[in-house]
Amino acid sequence: MKSLYAVSALTAAVLIAVPVCLSAEPAPATAAAQPAAASRPAASQPASEIVLVRVGPTVITQEDFNREASQVDPRRLQSGKASIMHALVGQRLLQLYLDEHPELVDESKLEAMVQDVLKKEGVETREELLAKLRAQGVPDKLDYYLNKARLMVGRAEIRRRAARSEEELKKIFDKDPSAFNGTARFVCQIRISRYPWETPEQVRAKREKAERIREDLVSGRRSWEECLVESDCPSRMTGGELGYVHRHLEQPDVVGEAAFRLDVGEISEVLEDRRAFYIIKVTKKHKGGQPFEQAKVRMRLWQEWAPLSAIDQEMRAKYEIVGVREPELPPLPASMPESATAPAPRSAQVKPPAQVRQPATAPARAAVPQPKR
């Protein structure tokens, strides 16, 4: 059997279709610091039967995690575990959406991609390819590729349909210039991270923690600095400062939306998305003055991300996401020592995306000059 980390032509095609990125979000707490989790699976239990998260009528298994993990430098898996799982949940929500909207997936494009794989693998039919994959010990790799390809094709079609002409973008800009003209809010946050595998009880405990923190802030029982020590975000070391935040793309949409309706000094309610609970305050406002000709570059990035974000929110509201257990890290290859402390060579490292807190489908944002503090 080929090594788990060997890359065949089929695997290479998967990597091209949907790359795996590790975001720079807070790493999960150690097992000792987390609430009691579900009991460990039996050593003999197949990875395909170990359920990590339930997403509506579907499940994400340890086998699903292992496949994604095989594309990442093993030395980065512990810190990137949450990012992989968040991406898997996002992909599953998009799969469910595409199931409901099959017209978004051009089957002829999928078939053309399969034919390309057959050619690269040196076989003529799917049956021959499946026989080859069975011999390699990876009989379901073709299904894995097709699922990834389907996501890629569907995502591209969603973006294509959401595209707007310059005239349409100008109308959107004129309706609310502050959303795109460089207007910003200086934001500080307290963040309580959520992880996809957390059980409903664990999520409820984190929400209650966030509510207690907010109540302490609003009532004056504790200062912002005293509450900040409970934040999971590295920004706690600098007062929770996120800097100047624009309405779109800079931060999770719930944060951007709340920041633009808060007055200076006001504490938000507990905000929530599937990655965290947030409490924010705005300390300064900056009025932008970019004309449409400058703003439209940023607007084109926004229009690519916005429909995918809306789909993620729609499907999350429709299908419950229930954590079951934390994923196990697959063993390191025999050639890689357990105590590898040196960083991976620069060429081997996985660069985090510029937009680290948006759904996995969000494009990197354009560089935008920040207002002076």
C-alpha cells in the first residue's frame, strides 16, 4: 500500500481542487483544560465509524479528518486541528446546499475532470481506476475526489451568479457608502472560542461564560482589563485590540455588523457564529472618504465572499451542528520524529489565509490602508 502521505495523480488533483489551509485562530485548549469529553473510541473501531460531528442528517468522521490531515505537515496538526474541523463543517454545509440546488453543479464539468484523472492514472475506465485504488488500499479515494470537485464547481457557479456589473456595484455603494469607503471602527474584543467537536453541553457552558463576562462589564462588577484575561484571542495581550475594522471582510460578519451600530464605549451583546462567542466595544470611529473608483476593488472581493457566507449562515440555521468527540491526531510517519521542534522549511509550511476568521470559502482580502490611531 502507498504511504498515507504519498501524493498520486489523483491526490494531486484533489489538492488542486480544494486546498487545505490552516488558519491562525486560537489553538484548542489542552485536554486537561477542556470540559470532560466523550469517552475515547475503542482502539479497534474503524475511523469511518468514529463520529466527530453531526451536521444535519450527515456525520463527519475520524476518517474524514484523517484525509484532510494527510495533506498537512504533521508537525502542525495539533495547532491546526480546529481549522481542519471548521473547514470540514463548512464544506459539509455547502454540500447540503448543493444537494438542494443540483442545478449549480455542471455534471459535464465533473465528468471532464474524471476523464483527466483517468488519463493521469493511466487507465481508461472508472472500473479500472477503482481496481487500482483498491489495490493501493484507498478504494474510496475517487469518491473523495468527486466530492471535492463538486464543491469546487458549485462554489464557482455560486460566485458567477453573484457577480455584479460595475453599475450594480455603484448602486450598492451609493445606498451605503460607509460599508465600503474606508469608514472603520476601532474595536476591542473578548473572544471565547468554539470548536466543532464540542458537545451541546460544552457550547452552552461557553455561552453562559460569555454572558457572565458581559454582565460583569455592564454592571461594573469587573473592568474590561479584569474580564480580558478570560479571552481566548491573542489580542488579550494588547487590551483586546483588533484595530480599525471595516464593515466587511476584516472580521467575522457578526463582529463587523455590531461594530457599525455601537456607539463609542458601548458594550455589545454576546455575539455568536460557529467559531466563537464575542463581546466587543468600539473606542473610536473613523469616517472614510474613498470614492467608488477606489472602493470597487474591495467590493469585488466582498461580492465573491458574501453569497458563500450567506449560504453558510442559512444552512447552519437549517441544520443543527452537534459535536460528539475531539478528533485523534493520526500517527506521524515513521521517518518523522515525535519531538520535532524545529519549524518546517519555509517552502513546506502552510501559509494561513489573510482572512482567518471567515468561512473557509472566503477569499483573501485586498490590502487596505488603515486609518491612523
